[in-house]
Amino acid sequence: MEDTPKHQGLRNQLVSKLREKGIRDEAVLKVITSVPRHLFMDPSLVNFAYEDNAYPIAADQTISQPYTVAYQSQLLEVGPSDKVLEIGTGSGYQTAILLGLTPLVYTIERQQLLYKKTQRLFSKLGLRPKKHLFGDGYLGFQAEAPYDRIIVTAGAPEVPKKLLNQLKIGGKMIIPIGDKEQLMTRFTKTSSTSFDKETFGRFRFVPLLQHKN
Ligand code: SAH
């Protein structure tokens, strides 16, 4: 499948909608304008790629709603030399958005089927995260810690302590916290043991799972 002027037109409309819904970060909007979301979708759903909705992908997971991707990316405030850890690669769409903001992206997925599928897609599209890992995101990725930014794209019943430990001082983590419904939460690390916590809107994510099925 390719990216056509029609897709570009639909993306421009999507970005206008995201602006209307309150997304203001121009760097984020610019990347959303350029990343072909339809290439990250299940083939049977490509016609919906530029609707502002979440859709099923493989392994009972979902590609996040564009508004949610934009909202989390905006809160993350990624600079061009920031090292970013993403938990929950899924379709790879959020990863592609992050890669438009910084080349230093590390991403972890725990569903093997999705991991393999998305790995093939990354190589087809020429997307090169620093590392795309198969594993349990609760553990983070200590080998490359500390990170300037951490983004969790699944709903966490509680805050994974290891992830907070892997943040740089001054670093930020965006994580939806809760069971059925999640409160978007941003932690800013102010010293090796202290954090500022801010909460934002309510969202619904698939759960961050602790043990491999
Ligand atoms: N950013 C993705 C969101 C996918 S949904 C996208 O827009 O496509 C959340 C993803 O988190 C799923 O792929 C799910 O398998 C993954 N996930 C759940 N628990 C995890 C864990 N403990 N470690 C890593 N990934 C996890």
C-alpha cells in the first residue's frame, strides 16, 4: 500500500480536528500530518485510518485514537535530543510519531505476534527506533537508562516503580493510571527520590499487563 494525495488530504482534515479538540503543539501536529496512519492499521480497517478513533490490531490490542496519541505526545514535550522510552509498541504508530520528534526512541512490546508484525512494518517503512524490544515494559529497559522521557500507552493499575527509577532527574513520564478508566498522569522527577505529579483528562486504554500470557 502507498501514501497518496488523498491520504494526505484526510490527514490534513484529521489535524484540523485535533486543533479543534485543543491540541496546540505544532511539532506534534506536523508529525501527525506526515505519518501515514493507514499503513499501521489492520488491512480491513484502512478506510477508517483518519477517523479519530481507536481500532483493533492483532493480539486483541488497539491502535490508539489519534487524539490520544497527540495528547500524550504533547504532554511529553519531547525535544530533538531527548532519549525516549515507550511502553506498548502495538501497531508502531505512536513510535513513528515519537521518531518524528527525536531519533532516540526505545520501545517495548510484550505480545510476540504484534512485536514481529510491527518489526516487519518498521523495516518496510524505514523506521529505525534505537531498539524495538520484545519484553515486559513493567521492567523498563535498564541497559539504556536513564531516559529524558517515558510514555506508557496502556492503562496501568499502578505506577511501575522501575520506570520511575529509569527517569533522568528533570525527566518526565506520561502514564494513564487506573483500571477500567484511566487518569492521564505526568510525573516529573525533581530529585533521585522525589516527583511532581500532575493529572489531566480521563481516557480508556487496553490494560498494561504484568505477566506474559
Ligand atoms: N501505541 C500503541 C498502543 C497499543 S495498545 C498504538 O497506538 O498502536 C497498548 C500496547 O501495550 C499493546 O500492544 C499491548 O500488547 C502492550 N502492552 C501491554 N502490557 C505491556 C507490557 N507489560 N509491556 C509492554 N507492552 C505491553
